[in-house]
Amino acid sequence: MNVQARINVSLQEALRETEERYVAANPKSRARQDEAAKSMPGGNTRSVLYYSPFPVAIARAQAQTLTDIDGHSYVDFLGEYTAGLYGHSHPVIMDAIARASQDGIVFGGPNREEAELARLMCARFPSLDLVRFTNSGTESNLMALVTARAHTGRSHVMVMEGGYHGGVLTFYYGPDFPINAPFPFIMAHINDVEGTRAIIRGNADKLAAILIEPMMGSGGGIPATMAYLQMLRDEATRHGIVLIFDEVMTSRMSSGGLQKKLGITPDLTTFGKYLGGGMTFGAFGGKHDLMRRYDPAQPDAWPHAGTFNNNVLTMAAGVAGLTKVFTPEAADKLYDDGERLRGRLNEIGRKHGVPLQATGVGSIVVVHWQSTPVKQPHDTQKTPIEARALFHLNMLQRGYYVARRGFMALSLVLTDANHDGFVAAVDDFCGAYRNVLKDL
């Protein structure tokens, strides 16, 4: 897309001009959106993929490149919200899927690959004595919570204000969001060590679990401090509360997730995203005394169902990814690449005198447009929605695919040239729109 920016009198005017260019350049995506709305609410079946005035519809993907139905190509920096760690159509993954499909895809029985993927995960993640598979991160978190409640005989769950753990476990709008799972929740603020400690001690007799992402992904790329996570570990142990790390996003931060990198081990961990090689995937696992109750050979077993828990395509893709592509060395390099990119983006903000804040950890980068520090999820509300939209649409028009909220998850197939090109595009954007961004 050709981008012809000029100095605008206001943020709103800048966005209006950008949207006009976007609409003119994407007639097929607009028509597709209108047609889809006849059979799906808002033409959408996954809320995060919608953005105004309408989303581009993707036709194909290869390596780090997406192509939409209007023929525009993008370098993919979104990485399917961390599920696309291997890029698109990685030959090792595609070969594993093809080989598995030749033998059939719906067995209704155990298969070889599920045991191997479980072994690989237990070897990588410090908290895993035993693991079971599900079909999504949402499902994994639900299973972890009911496991903690059944094990402890307690009812309540502590979560972080602004946290996200799946479609029915979202806390950006508080604990009583109408489509949340009906657990009794107790809210805490991430990194408030003493405040959270007091809440735990005041509710210890009813707290079954503490559920936290070691870095809040959807909450704005906010990492928990070592002191905060260690306090949670200590208090959970002291009061018999099950500590759950949601590593659906952060398991990519080392060969054994953030828990390995930080040296703090939870009782249960939940997983999703890339670990199925880009196929539908989820898992939960942890200590033997918690997970043993899912052994169906035991008389006191708890049932855990799911038609596609061990689907052969996911299992085969997951094994191939962990054994042949996402090695410990690759994990470390990806983490370092993200740290460098975040630093380069923050330097661009300083260079142009605009309030660009790039947050996150490792290969997850989130861009905000505000001078107020991002320490809690509600702090992200200081970024005007118009600024997020302006950046997002301009990146699309410059050939880079990111989320509307500024979220990015790097993939293994992105090159140094891709990183350089993206940095140059952000630099160009900041220069073109400095007058409407500098006072945010």
C-alpha cells in the first residue's frame, strides 16, 4: 500500500485520512466483511481479530509473510498472538502433519505421539511431573482451576486485575464480567507485594488457587517482578494454596518457560499456543500429587474428557517442533531478539520526542502511546484508541502485520532484515505523525 502521510492538525484527522486510504486499498476485504456479517455476529468468530473499519482477510501465509485477498503482503510481527512461533507452513511442521495424516487423523484411541510430546514437555518445564492435553489455553486454565478446587476443597481463586486467561476468564473489566466462568474470584494488583500478601492471608482459608501469568500478555506486556512471584510462591506454600502459572504465552521465553528462567516453580502450569506446532492445542500439568487423580486406573480418579485432546496432527506437529526446531538455543536467541527489538523501539520514541513505550519480556513486545508508565493493566487506558488505530493501520499500509492493541510476538523465521525494516517503518511513522503524537 502506498502511504502518503502529511502533517495533520489533530489525531482524529490523521486517523480519518489513514482510514480513507485503508478502505480504498482493501475493497475485497470490505466486501468479505459485509458478506460474513450475514452469518456471523459482526462477521467474526474470534473477537480479537476484529478492528475498525474492518479487518483485512488473509488468503495465504508462508514463512514470515501473510497475503490478503486484495493481494497485499505483510511481514508478520503478530505471530498469531504467540501461537505462530514457527512462522507459517514451516517445512518441518508440515512434513510431520503430512506424515501423520497418511495414517489417519481420528483414531479414538491412544497414539505414539501423545506420549512423546508429554515426555518432552515434562523434561523441559520444571513444574511438570505429569501433564494432560486439552484443546486450548482457555480449557487448560479451566481444568487447572477445577483441579485446585477439588484438591484443596476450597472455593475461591485469586487473579490479577486486568488479567486474561481465556475467553471465559477475562478480568480487564473486573471479576464479574457476565460471560466469565462462575468461580468466586478475589482480585489483586500485580507487583503489589504487601497488598497482595495481606489479601492472601485474609482469605487463606477459602483460597484454592492463585492464577497468574508471569508476564501479563493481553494485559499490556507487564512482567511480574521476582519479588512478587516469590512472595506468591511462599504464601501459597505456607497456606496450602495451589499456585498456577499461566504460561500459555510465556512458555516460549526459554526452553522451560519463564518459570525456568526465573527459577520459581508453580504447583500447576497451563499451556497453549505454539506447543502444538501451530495446531489446536492446550495442556495443564504439575506436581504428581495434584495430577495423579487423573489416572483412570485408580479407584479415586477424576475424569478428564475431550474428543480431540490427543489428536494425532497436533501431537505429531508438537513433537516435531520441540525436537527439530525450537531447541533451547533457538529459544534463547528468540528471547534476545525480542529484547533488542524492544530497546530499538523505545529509542525511536526518544529520538522523535514521542511517548512510545514498548513493554513486554523477550519475544513479546507491546507498543503503547502514552507518557504515563505502564505498570498496571488499567494504565494502558491512557493510550487513546485513536493512537492505537493510527499506528496499527499505518503499519499495515507499510507492510507490517501487528495487533490493533500494539501486541507483537516474534517468530523464529523473522530475519534481521525483517527487524530492521520494521524499525525503519516505526521510525518513519513517528517522524510523519510526531505533531499528533508528541503531547499524548
